[in-house]
Amino acid sequence: MSDQEDNSEVAGRVVRLEVENFKSYRGFQNIGPFKNFTAVVGPNGSGKSNLMDAISFVLGVKTAQLRGSLKELLYSNSAGNSAEDRPRKGLVKLVYENADGVETHFSRIIAPSSSSADATFQSQYKLNSKSVSWDGYNNQLKKYNILVKARNFLVFQGDIESYAAMSPKDLTDRFEHISGSETYRKQYHELEAQKLKAEEQTSFLFSKRKGVTQEKKQKKEQKEEAEKHVKMQEELEELKSTYFLWQLFHIDQDLAKAQQRMAKEQKALEAAARTGMVADKEIAAKRKVQAGCTLERINLERQLKRRRTDSEAKNPEVVALKEDIKRTNKKLKVWERELEERKKGLADQHSKVAKLKADLDNITDAQRQLEGEMQQQQKEGQLLHGNQLAEFSRLEAEASAKTSKAKTALDTLATTQQADKEALRDLQITNDGLQERLAQLEQDKGRAQRHHDELVISINAGKKDLHEKTKERGAAADANRKAGARRDFLQKKVFDCEGSLAEAKADRKESERDRKIHEAVTNLKRLFPGVHGQVTELTKVSQRKYNVAVTVALGKEMDSVVVDNDKTAKECIQYLTEQRVAPLTFIPLSSVKAQPINDRLRQLGGSSKLVIDLLQYEPHLDRAFRYVCGNTLVCDTMAEGKQLSWGQGPERHKVATLDGTLFAKAGSITGGMAGNLAGQAQRWGDKEYETLKKDVADHRRQLEALPDERECRQEEERLTGEMQGLEKTCQYQDIDMKATMEKLQKIDAEIASLSKEADERAPGIAELAGAVQARQEKMAGMEDQINAVKDSMYASISKQLGVSSVREHLEGAMTKLDKFNKQKMALASQASKVKQALAYEGSSDAGKKVKEQEAEVADLKAKLHKLEEQEAAGRQSRQAQEADLEEKTRKAQELQRQAQDLETQLKELKQAASKHQQQGAAIKRTCNSQQAALDALNMRRADLLAAAAMEQIQLPREDGAEAEEMDTDDQVAQATSSDQIQLDYSSVSREHRAASDGKAREKLAGQFQADIEERSSLLAKLAPNLKAVEQYEAVKERERGSMEELEEAKQQAQAATHAFNAVRQARFDTFMKAFSHISAGIDRIFKDLTKSNVHPMGGQAYLSLENSEDPFLHGIKFTAMPPSKRFREMEQLSGGEKTVAALALLFAIHTYQPSPFFVLDEIDAALDASNVARVADYIREKTRDTAQGAFQSIVISLKDNFFEKADALVGVCRDSDLGCSATLTFDLNRFVG
């Protein structure tokens, strides 16, 4: 919120100021009264600015802005010794009078916290002599629009220059203070951070959801592939079951035959076997009991294992059951839709039957009507009666006798003609059938060709997509390999660098002083371009063993800083003094005196070396290193050092040894390892240390920039899955293309065959049609001859009857009769067709199919209900399983004990039976050859049963038991015993049963094996994820979770955006309210301050925003153009022009939430006489009671043409006797005429 919500002006003024022991004012002094325009004058150093500080102090300005602490604000006279010269308490009181004449006394007191001499001082606030808190004090000031934080009532000395030099961003900050929008700043940035965080979270969750969706798609494809795999596996198991059954069927057939042959041999054994029968039966009974116990125990153990497995895998079963319910629901919908279609077809059939019955009734009516017409016609056509009829019969017999030969020939031709017509009609019907079949084949060919073209396009597109996916996967794999290699390389680099860094860090012993010096040198290098760095930073010791010796040789010069010149060195020293940093030695390259190197010292021999020769540095630093090193020598041992230092005649040298002993030229010896000497010696590796740190940071940044390994692997797996899906699609399309091509070939072959047949039939049809036509013409000629003979013989009777020709008359009647007969035959044919159609529709089983469909729908509903009941029962079953498991475990242990007892009894029985077996051994030898074949068949049967059991192939049994419930050993035992497993061979086809000889069986077995091998090969090529179903459900659950997280994140982002926009809008409105007001008035104020007789229009000034959307985050540009001047930047204006522009800005700012008075400190310092006069006129005009936005002005000025326009003068002078400031007030209004 702003300090004040509106721009309402508050009328009032400062009446007087009371000070006591404040700065240069000793004791109590009453300063005033202050008029509307009061000028404070006085010589420099008299205390004018202290008067302004007193006003600022009492109005709550912070002590730091008043050039001293609270204690320093108290009056102090160093020349005196009395209590008045050093008071411990001070006071400033400002008397303010509002528009109603009511006075308010604002007091701020400086008081010690205690009576002790070293007590601290604090401020106390009073309103009308009543103590208040700072908040209460400040609130009272705000009521009068006196805003302490914005300082809208005060312009310090130097503020004008700061306003003139203010940058756009600083000016924006100032406007934020004035407008009060800065109160929103902290909340604005906090909400902006929350908004960005919420948006980032939303983006992250969206990417996460997208990844889960892609994973869901992949898992769905894997689920479908797994289901296909299971289906193919079931088909393979069914084929294997058929193969096993076929083999066992023929083995059982062979066994039956072998057993018949053995029956004769067994009769001979019966007598010998009777004696051992009892024992064998008992053994068999015991075995059976034992087998029963063992089988029951094994079944129990299997059940236990299965129950435990089921219990452990209950979740997949529940998922499978739910999936079954889902599939059943889907199938039920399909069947219900088909049922509706069948019912609709049945209704159409009923309508068609009704129509056919109506048509049959119409045809029956037409037949009866035609019969009546025929009878009527016969009555009408009967012309001959009595003698006429006898005469006509005689004449007809004579005519027949005359024309009998021609009639016979005509009848022969008619018979041939009728046969040829029927043959021609049959040929034409056959030809029409061929043409219809050709037309149908052409349509089929067109459809197949279109499907072929679509497949070609689809296959090409699929191959292109597969190629692109393969290329994309190869690129991804290559990128992953490169990224992995790069990651390994960078990780090794980081490991090596960190190892080296750890070793270097272990050797480093940096003191607090060294750390501060290092920070100081770093700042110096940043602030002053001529600073090169410390000696240890600029060089490197060539061999590590010399580190200690070089450190001792250089001594304090190790910390010296190399600079360009003396000026840089002095600036650095000034900076260190201001920052209170420990002193450093600076070596200016331009002026340091470095002695030349004595080349003779390089030839002394032994292990001696010049220190400067052991250092590596840049050539331009040679002067500095010659200065710090001089001709100092380094050697290995103390003895050699002593010899080099003092044993070379009168010339002495400074020598350092590897153990840190220093021989000075003066003869002193410094030795022993000081506590920090080793640490100092390690500083020669500082540059390496920093380089290692930088390398580690760079390598880590490169590692972070590499793509995520897990995401790359997931992307590669995704591309692999898509590529496999495209490969399968291409395989299916290739199969479809092959089938389509075969279909096209068959259609083309059939079209060619039918076209050939039609072409072969065409000449015969044409020839037969020609023969029929010629014969018909010949028959017509013969009929005309016969009719001419008859007409000549019937002429007399025709005349009697009054007709031209009795023959034609009778033939006409016959023609009509023939016509009636043809119509009757046509109606009979139609009736036959309708009856056939009715019979066909009656024989249609549409109603039966509808009933079957309804039954199937009912079965599906029952199955669905049963599945749902199973799902419910499954929950209860799982609860009962635990109790059942414990009971079955106990029972299995009991059965194990019983089996052991039976084993002991069996052992005893076998010993007794052994004697009986020896007696029948001789007889059995005769049956060995027969039994061997039988045993081979039994073993073959047992092997097949064992193989089926091992491959978990279920074989149907006559007793209904499941083959998988038997162990492999049990099946072998049962196969070789008389009590064999009885299988149900009803599913073995008649064709498979008929293969009785070896060749047929071998051929059929080969076909079985080839088919099994082909299906097994197809299964082996598939590598489905059999857990895809449960994984798919898990991914769906994750997708739901990610959706919920995303929605929640979106809501949070919307809430954060709403809150941020609300604060942003409030900050914008508050800021723009102040900016609009100030911007609207600044040009007018600048014109008032710059207009003159020469330039009556004055200058121009305006404010512009660098960014209108978020003005408080960017700068405000202030532009001022004095009269008759071109546009120039503020920096290019003269000092006076800048001052006038700054004053215009200050006065414009003051118009927004204006305080009732304005205190200005030497604002005319940089103005010439004319500008001073204009500023004074402006202030005088604004301090009149009649002026709009009038305010009281208190101005400190040293220029007479300024203060001569004031209403009153407050003179400040120096009282040299008391050592303090004194004031005088002079009312100038008395001299106004």
C-alpha cells in the first residue's frame, strides 16, 4: 500500500523550531517564526545546514543521513569544560499549525540509556509533550502528508546533483518510494517465484504423463503379443495331443492283437500261476493301496504347492479373471448385435413368405379364369354338326391320304426341329451362365486388384517407416554409445582430478590471514586493471623439491603484489586502507630497481642454482622477479650452503638449502621448520589447485549436459518396440499379398478357361441356330402345300358353312387353344417357382438360427454371471485356503507314514511270492518271445505317456481324469501293468484311424512332425513379455495417478498466477498513479522555470517509460530540452541546465502527495543569476495562499537575488564567545508597499 491513498493537499505550515543542544546550537534556542517563503541565510560554517538537519531530525529522518550518530548530534564545545559544553541530552521541537489554526508539537529527544559515561544514546518521540512510539509519531506525520520514507518535504544539499545524474533504474526506484508501490516488491517477487515453480512443476508432470502414456501404448502391444503367443501355444499343445493320441491309438490296436495271441499262451500259465495268485493279489492289493497313498500324498503335495502358488499369484489371477469378464462382455455385445440383425432378417423373411403366398393366390385365380375362358372358347369354336361333321370327317380322311407322305416328312422335320430347339436353348442357357460367371469373376478380379494395389501402397509405406525407424534406432543407439563413452571418459577425468585435488587439498594449510589476503588481491585485480597478482600466482617452481628453499629465499616477498606503476600501487593502498585489510607490499614494474643477474653464479658447480633460474614466469614480469630474487642461491645441503655463502673469499651470497636453512650475507643463519613454512611452500601449487578445481567443475557441467542415461535407454527400447511392431505388420501384409496374388492367378486362370469354353461353344450355337432357321422355313413351305390340298377338298363344305376356309377356321381355334395351353403352362411354371420359393423359405432355418443365437446370448450372460460369481467366490476362497493348507499338510504327513508301513509289508510279501515265481519260470520261458513284443509295445506306450506328461499335454481319458494329475513315473508303471490308462480316442479322425500299414503311418507321422516343428519354430521366434497384462494394468494405474498430479499442479499454477497477477496489478496501479500525475505536470513546471521574455514558451520536459507493461522493473527516462536547444542527453546538459531540470523533477514529484512545506538546502548553488531569479519567482508564486497546490517553503541560500524575494529571513551566525550558532529572524513583509 502507498503511504497515502490519494493526492489530497493538506494545508498547514511550520510555525517555529525549538532546538536544545543540537549540533552547533547550544542550549535552548527558538528559531522563527517561519513565513510562507522563508530564506535561511548566513556565512559558510555558521550552521545553516545544521538548521536543516534539525528539521530533518525532528521529522524522523534516520540518523545515518544526518552526518553523525545520536551522540555526535549533541552540541559539543571542545574548548570548554562545563556541563553546558558537553551536554548529555538534546531536543528538537517543531511547531506545526494546520489550516484551522490548531498547533501540533512534534518533539524528538536525544537521551542516554543510562547515567554511565559510556552509555549509548536513543531517540524519544513526543506529540504535544506526550511520549509516543515511532509508529504513532509517524502516523501523525502521515496525516499531514509528511512522508518520512519518501522524504517528500526535504531536499538536502547535493540532492539536486544526484537527481540530475540519476539513472533510469534509480529514478524508477525513487518513483516506487514516492508512489508506495515498493511495499508490494517483496510479495511480488515471492509470488513470481511461486508462479514459476508451479509452472515448472506443471511442465514436468506433463512430460511425465506423456512418458507414461507412451509406456502404456508399448505395454498394450506387448499384452496383445503375449495373448497371441498363448493362443499359438494352445494350438501347438492341441496338435501334439492329437499326435500322441494317434500314436497311442495304433499302439493300443497292436496291443489288442498281441494280447489275443498271448491269450493261448497264458492258459498254459494259469495252472502254475494259481499257486502264486493269492500272493500276487495280495501284493497287487498292497501296491494299489501304497500307490493310492502315494498318489494321494503326491496330489496333496501338488495341491499344497498349487495352492501356495495360487495364493502368491492371486493378483495375476484376479487380473486374468477381470480380463475374461471384459472379453465376455465384449463378445456378448457382438452377439447381441448379431442377434438383432438375425431377428431383422427373420422379419424380412416372414414378409417375403407372405408376399409369395399372395402371389401364389393370384396365380391360382388366374389359372381358374384361364380354364373358364378355354371352355368358353371350345364351345364357341364348334361349327360342325350332324351330316356336316360326317362329311368333314370323310373329306379329312381323303385329304390325309393324299398328304400322308408330305405329312410324314413334315412330322419328321418337326421332331428334329424340336430336338434342335431344345439343344439350342440348353446351349444358350449354358452360355448365359458362362457370361454371368465371367462377369462375376471380373468383379472379383477388380476387387482383388484394388486390394492388391492398396497392399502395395501399404507395404511400401510400412517398409519406408520400418527403414526410418531402423535408421532412427541406429542413430539413437549410436548417440547412446557416444554419450556413454563420453560419460565414462568424463567420469574418469573427474575421478582423476578429484584425486589430485584431494592430495593437493591435504597439503594445503591456508590461514585466515592468507585467505583474507587472497580475497583482497582478487578484488584488486577486478577493480584495477594494472594489478597482475601476487608473486606466488605469477610463477611456478620448476621442481617441487625446491618449494621450501624458494619459500625461505623469497621470504615476505612471496605475498608481494606486482602492479604496472606507482599510481596503481597507491590506488591499491588507498583501497586496502578503506577496507581495513592487512597491508601488502606492491612492486611497480615501471619504477622498481632490480639488480642485474650475475652470470658467474650460474657456473659455481655442485648443486647450486640461482633462485630466479628455478622460477617459470612471463617475460614482461622479469624486472619484478629480478627484484625479489636478486642473486640468491639455492643448494642441497647446509655444508654446501655455508661454503657458498661465506667460503668464496670476500664476496658473500644469500643462500637457501632444501631443508629451509637460510644463510644471510651478514652472517646470520636462520633454520628449522617453522609451523607454517610447509604450508607456505605449498602455495606454489595454488595455481594448479585452482586449475584442478576449474577442471572438475567443467567436467561436471559437461556430465550434467549429457542426456540422461535412463531416458536414452527408454527411448531406444521404445524405438525397438515400434520397429518390432512394424516388422510384424510387414510380415502380415506380405502374407496377405501372397494370398491376394494367388487369388488373382486363380481368377485369371478361371477367366481364361471360361472364355475359351465360351469361344468354343459360340460356333456350334451359331451353326445350330442357322440350321433351326432353315428347317423352319422349309417346314413352312411344306405346310403351305399340304394346306392347299386340304383347302381344295374342303371348298364345298366351306361354302356350306359360309366361311372362306374351314381349315383356317379350325386352325384358328386350335391356335387359340394352343395359346391358352401356353398361358396355362406359363401360369403353372410361375406357380411352381412360387411354391419352390415358399418351400425354400420354409426350409430356411433363420428362426432356428435366431433361437440358437438367443441361446448363445443367454449362455454368454450365464457365463458372465458365472465369472462374476467366480470373482466374488475367489475372494472367499482365498480366505478359506489358508485353513485348508494346514489341514492338508497334516494329512500328507500321515499318508507318508502309511506308505512307509506298506513298503515294509510289501517287502515281506515279495519274498513269499519269489518262491512261486521260480516254480512258474520254466513255463514263462515259452512265452518270452511273445511277451517281448508285448512289452515293447507297452514300453512304447509308456514312453509316449511319459513324453506327453513331460510336455504337459493333456490326453482325454475314458474315466474323465486329467492326464496332468499323474506323475510321469506313475504313467510308465500303469502303461507296463495290466491295469493300463484307458484313453478316449473318439477325437481321432477316421482318416487317421485308417492308416494301419507302416508306410501310411510313417507318412502321417512325418506330416505331424513337420507341422509341430513349424509351429514350434514360429513360437521360438516370438519373445513375448508374459507379464505384460499385469504391467499394462500397473501402467494404467500410474497414468491415472499422473493425471491427478497434473490436474493438481495445473490448479496450483492457476492459483499462483492469479495471486501474482493481483499483486502485479496492484503494484502497477499504485506506480502508474504516481507516474501519470508527475508526468502530466513536469512539462508545465519546467516551462515555468525556463520561460523568459526572450523565450516566453520556455523549454520542454517529459518522462517516458522503458517498459509500459512492467514499468517498476525497468527504467524511467527523464528528458529535458532548454529553450532554443536541440535534444540532448541529460549528461550533455550544462550544470545550470541539469539543476533546473532536476528542480523541475523535484517540484513535479512534490505535487504528488505534497507535504504542506518544503525544505530546500542551497538548491541554487549551480545556477546563474537569471535562473536563480526564475526559481525564486516560481517558489514565491507557489507559496502564495491563492496559488493552486500552495506550500510553505524554507530555503537555505547564499544568493541575494534569491532570498530578497522571500517573506522572511532567518539569519544564522557564529557566536565566537560561546562557540555555537545563533539565529535572527527578519520579516520582509513589513517592507512590501
